[in-house]
Amino acid sequence: MKIGIASDHGGFELKQLLMERLAKSDYTIVDFGNGAYDSNDDYPDYIVPLAQAVAKGEVEKGIAVCGSGVGATIAANKVPGARAALITDHFAAHQGVEDDNMNVICLGGRITGIETATELVNAFLNAKFTFGERHLRRLGKADPSWNGNQAKG
């Protein structure tokens, strides 16, 4: 699976640790930045290109990290076709994909430790959208451009 990852300074350390762990798996990782710690960077500069790549199908899923995860979530959700959520528990990490076809997981680098982040990311990456009738109906109501063929995983 080809996955994208991005962070600002608030999520830089967690992003680096996640990339090290994910590199040991069969994932192809595309780093959308920040490539070096910069305390003056802005999360939209990295999160928006990540979300655009997910929406276009250039990567299958995305991992977005900022200090709290809130800014990353807001920025990613501005991109049509990106379905991002701030995730803090295991159930939401997989259920968000299974029921809502979430394709970008957002994490708070200042509030989520590496062990928890690894668990959440693994649950997210291993989950599959169920294509349940009620879930398709709900996605159609939430996004009028939704056609059901957009469920890539």
C-alpha cells in the first residue's frame, strides 16, 4: 500500500518515528514534508498537498500530524475527496474507515505517544470500507459529489 504522511513542526517528531516504524512494513511511504524541523512552518503547506494526493488516488491513505491534530484535520477536510478525522482511540481508527471511508488519519504530535500512534495508524491502515448501503447513503448526503465509486479504501 502506498501511503502519504505529512506534518508541521508540532507533529514533526511523531511523523519521523512513525515513518521509521512503517518503513519496516510493506508500505511505500511518500513524505509530503516537512523534511526538516522548522518552528515557523504552517501545517496547511504540508497537509493540503497530502490530502490532495489522497483525493486524487496518488496515495491510498494519508497520515497527517500537527501539534493537536485539529489544524491538520481542518486543513485536510478542505480538500474535496479527503475525509479526515482526528483519531484518539482504536475503535475510531478502524470504524472511521469501515463506516465513513475515512482516508486521512489525523494525530496530535504533542498529545499522542508513539506506541498509541502506531496502534492507531495500524488499525487505520488495515481497515477496509464496508460499502454498506446505509454508509453509502450517508456519504452521499454529506458530500453531494459522492458516487460510491470513490471508495478506494
